[in-house]
Amino acid sequence: MRIATYLHDGRRYHGVVEGSDVRALPDGTSPVEAAYGVRPVGRAVPLADVHLLAPLEPATIRDFVTFEEHVEGVRRSVDGAGGVPEAWYDAPTFYFTNPYAVIGPYDDVPVPPGSRLLDFELEVAAVIGREGRDLAPEQARDHIVGYTILNDWSARDLQSREMQVRLGPCKGKDTAATLGPYLVTADELEPYRDSDGFLRLGLTASVNGEVVGKDLLSNMSWTFEEMVAYASRGTVVRPGDVLGSGTCGNGGCLAELWGARGEQSPPPLQPGDTVTLTVEGIGSVSNTVVSGVDPVPLSAARRRSRERP
């Protein structure tokens, strides 16, 4: 099943996609509830006549970093260091990103204030359907209701500077995160699962119609079930939580290519550029970059006396 959230005739709906149409769900039904089998009640409306929004509004977004090739390339580009940190191999590390920055699969993306190095990131995200705590990986599969595409837009210049403080990223990742085009229920992707438990989905990234990256989701170093288990360690995961795979390798973002090539080729994204990300079995999202706003000036840190009472 494919669950969509959309605008039609001035109203916002959740619905089930049926071929080239979408049918609204009963009022008050969440996308996660729908994925467990709630049937649509509305008339069929052509997808061409609706405006697709992000398939859900997550309370939290944990973004992992599970592709070794991406870590190696981006570290060289952002930090100027080679190789992969040994600590990366210990566990599927993640950070919490901004759920208020979520945009739809075809919405425009403003350049983050003060940034000159805008980048995309091609990811797949798992969506939690059932609450759980301290889960084992073999339990976690029953807590994943479905999957969607995630584009974790990144201001690389802001990210590079702020992470020198050993905290973050923060404003380098704060302007936009694309989800879409649908929430695809987990059962639809089971035929793609390989013998090691990974989903073998083809991933493609294009800028202005030119392919710049291709990879397989099965090149992740941890399964989504292991990621959910780690996320639930000592805490809870709840319905609607989103867990991103992290950016794939082989051109899943521009910064990885910059690190590998030693130059900004392809160039950073500019207003007018359109980024299209396609994931086998899920679909495509396509966002166009537009001009953003200038940053509101702030003073630099004030050097204080450290006087004590």
C-alpha cells in the first residue's frame, strides 16, 4: 500500500494511492494508521489534480550515517581528513534533525541563510508504526510500518564551520528535509530483501536531468532493524518517528564527490537547479532550489572576564 498526504480543493487529506488515482481515508486517520489497513472512503481523484505534501509530519527525525563510502568522501570534503573514524564502526550513529523543516516531494527549497555551498543527500527513511523500547533487531522489524525517500538538504559551509565546535550539525541541516512521495508499506518492499536482511533497492540522484550518483541501499553497513534497535536503546521509538538511512555512496551527495575529486565538481546547488532522487520500489522526489533570505546579523561571542562572586 502507498499512503499519500495531499491538498485538493483547498483541503488537506491522507489517502491511499491506487494506480494513477488517490482516494481519501476517513477523517482523523493518520498515515501510520492507514498503513495498517484502514480502507479509503473517498472518491478516486487523479494524482495529477492534487498537490502532494510530505506523507507524514514526524515528531522526531533521527538521521543515521550507515554508508561507509559516504563517510569517507564527506569527511575529506568537510573536515579535510581522510579515512573513516574508528568510532564509526562501533554502532549506527545518528543525530536528531528538525521535524519542522520537512517539505513535500515537489516543493521548492530555499537556500539556507548565509550559505554558498548547498548540497542534497539521497537517503531512504524507515517509519515507526508501533511503540517500542530496548528492542532487539529481530523484534524491530515488526515496529517498522513503511519507508519513504529522505533528502537531507545540507549547507556544507555552515556545517563545516559549526562542527569545529564538536557539536552539531545544526544550522547546516536546518532549512529543509524532503519526505515523499509516499509512505510505502513494509510488505511492498519485502521482495527486495536479500539473504543478509538488507533491502536491495536501486538509488539514483540527478541534478537538472543529469545523473550524478547511483548506489544500492543494500550497501548500508547496518539494517534498518539494527538501526531501530539502537534508536530504542534506553528510550522509546513511537509511531510516526522517522529514521533516515544516511546518505548513500557513489554520488549520493555532492560533498562526497568533492572529497573524492579534490574540487567542487559538480558545483554547489544554485537557485534554479532541480534535484531528483529516485528509489526503486518507492518512487521519486524532485525539488527546485530557490533564493533564500539573508541571515539576521548577530554579534560574535563576547569575551567575558570569568569573574566569580
